[in-house]
Amino acid sequence: MPSCKAASGFEQAIAVMRPYRALLFDVFGTVVDWFGSVSAELRASGLALDPVAFTQAWRRGYGPAMQQVRSGELPWTNIDGLHRRILDGLLAENGLVPGRDLSEAQAADLNRAWHRLAPWPDSVDGITRLKRRFVVAPLSNGNVSLLVDLARHGGLPWDAIFSAELFGHYKPDPETYLGACRLLGLQPAQVLMVAAHPSDLRGAAAAGLATAYVPRPAEQGPGGMMEPWTAGEFDLVAHDFIDLASQLGA
Amino acid sequence: MPSCKAASGFEQAIAVMRPYRALLFDVFGTVVDWFGSVSAELRASGLALDPVAFTQAWRRGYGPAMQQVRSGELPWTNIDGLHRRILDGLLAENGLVPGRDLSEAQAADLNRAWHRLAPWPDSVDGITRLKRRFVVAPLSNGNVSLLVDLARHGGLPWDAIFSAELFGHYKPDPETYLGACRLLGLQPAQVLMVAAHPSDLRGAAAAGLATAYVPRPAEQGPGGMMEPWTAGEFDLVAHDFIDLASQLGA
């Protein structure tokens, strides 16, 4: 805020509307379209599998795999490693044997489809607008190198990269949200978590962060379901990042 | 490299010239001009002190303060905290008492001069060119929020922010260089450390990274000295980041 002149009524109203200093973004599904990108790569792979069902099953394996890490059943394993474990299981279920039906190099490359996910159409423009007024960074369970690759692939103009990998905990563990706030030198209430997933936002709210819900109804592909939520549960609800930028005066 | 067509001789030559995937940059003195920026803020502060000598003494306190952390004499303290310890000592030496000669808010703001350092004239253009071909990130002893502020202040287009703070060790401890390589998912030999300080590059080389020396003779201000080095000691020597980009075919 200017220190040497009085703020106008409009500026004051905007300042009240945006007490935040930084916005943290969930990435898979919130910023990027994993379903569209991964299913397209599977379709192009020439492998004898159903791209839609395979993509959905791959993603469904992700929560339980992270839970195995969160519970201590598995030692710390980054998302690349978890994606590969799930991929190998799904290939086997489909009767596809690495070394026979596809090369190890092809399997490794397929696993890196998660490094090449396309942003939603509003993501780059919305984050670019928000960056004018706020620090913008991902806070994702994806590992750092995956998030760097996604940013370079999609042109996401992040100020920093925050990942569960930095904290040795996966969201929604509080260590992730509080760790990002600490690295930013901010109080949790100065930080707005942006996500398409109510469960993620509830974890952020429990750690003291503000929350913005941006539903992405197409996230899961055909027949996909959305997590239930309650009106008034989150500080902000926006239908995309352009709308979020407008609501925040950015 | 393209997999489906033969590389031309020129492409092969460039590939040999740049086996690196990522470039890590020292920041204070290498990317930004701390002397020019801090001395200008001190000059503008109206405080009764010699801006040149005060700036140089502030920076001279930095190495010993980090050494106190590295040796365990001090618990982990980020650079904001170390800068403030040194500032308070220097203010006292100059007979300036916070609360009497300057407000606590002014002292805190002065300490944040290190968040507002201007890039060298070639920094933004050079890093922007290098980013086309390589992942580019700082690897600095500065804390994360300081590095984010510097990037936003100067328009530095980093892909990620790597700080000693993430590793609980200051450079030249090997944990810093190896930690950044691990987060990038790269072998140390795939990563080029860029710095104006031979001691930093020697730490990187000891950890297995490649090294690029970019001397910044004006770094220390009037009468400033440069660390000695030996011809042939580093993998690359460039006179600025534009020259570095050209040498790396970026």
C-alpha cells in the first residue's frame, strides 16, 4: 500500500478483499489436465489397452499409494516412483509385460507422461494475472523435477516450486502447508490455498490457511465424480483462475 | 536429441559442448549487485554512516556468521536473521541506536534491502537465453523468501528456487549442491554451477558438478578484492551471462 498518499475507497475495498500475500496451487487436476494428457499419450502409444480406463485406474492408484507412505507402510517414495509402481501393476493386469510388449525405455517414458501434462485453458493467463499482485507457487504432491517439467512444458510462471518432497510429507499432512508458509516467511492466514479438491482445502484450512475452491468438473474424464463440499465451507469459490483473479482484484 | 533423424555435425558439436541439463546460479554478487543496491539504500536512509564502508562491512560479516552456523556454534539461522545480527552490531559500532536514531521499522526495512538487490545488466537477458535450453535456478545461501523477492524485484525467470534453507546447510557444504541435483532428478555431472566466487565453484566441483566462473570485478565496490583462481581450474569461464549463453549454444 502507498505510504505517502491516502488510499482511495476503491483501493481500500480491494485491500480488504485481498489480505493475502501468496497463493499456493494444487497442480494435478487444478492447474493441469492429467486425464486429457495421459489418456492421449496412452492412445498414441499403440499399446493394447483402453486409454480412458487405464488413465482413470492409474490416477485411482495414486491416493492409496500416497497413503502407504503417509502411514509408514512404504518408506518415502516420490511421485515418479509411486506412478511407476502403479503403472507396472496396471500393465500386468492388462497382460502387458515390459521387455516383451513394450521396452523398458517405453515404460519409463510412459511414466514421464505425468511430466508433460497440459494446463487448463485458463491456467497460464490466470496465474500470470495473479502473479502481478501475489507470490504464486505450486504446492503439490508431485516431486520437484516433475513440477519444474510441467512449468516449462506449459509455460506456468511460478515464483517458486513447493513440493511435498521438500517436507517429506504428502498433503494433506499439515507439514506441507506450514512448510510452504515458513519458506515464504508468511503466516498461514496470509496464504491462500487454491485447489479443485475439497479434501486438500480442508487440510489447508486445518493448518490455518485461507482457501479458494476452483472446481474442475472435467478432471476425471468420462463418468468422473467430484468430491462433495458444502456451500460456505471455503473462503472463495471461483469457476476458473480468470474469475479468481477478478475476485482478488488482480 | 532427436531420435528419428541423424544429428547434423553442428548439432553434434553443440551437444558435446553442452552435456548439462540444468544450471544453478550463485546469487549475491553473481546475479545481483548487492554493493550497488545496499549502498544506495544506506545513502538514501539519511543515517549518519558511510554507505560504502557500512555496506562492505555488512557483507564482510556474512561469511563468519555463516561459519558460526556451519560449525554448530549458532543454531540454524536463515540469512535474514544473520543479516540482522550483523546490522545491529554495525549500527552499534556507528553509535546508532534502534529506537533512538532509527525506528525498529526502519531497521527491519533496512535489513530487507537484501530483498531488493538489482540484477547485473546482463543477468535477465542471459538467464532468459539459457532458460531456452536448460533448467535454470538459483542455488544460494539466501533464504527462499529473499530469493523469491529478488526474482520478482528483478524479473529473474527462474524455473525453481533452491536455497541452503531447504537443506539446513550453507554452501560450500556438499549437502547443498547434492540436494539441488537430487531435487532436479539429475546426476551432479549433468548440472553446471555458475558463480563469481572460486570458493563456491570448488565446493560444487568437489560434489561432482561442472563449474562456470563468471567474474564480477565490481562486486565489492571501491577497493574490493577478488578471490584468486587458477587458469584451467573451472570447466568454463565467461565474462558475463550473455557470453555464457553463447558458449553453451543457448
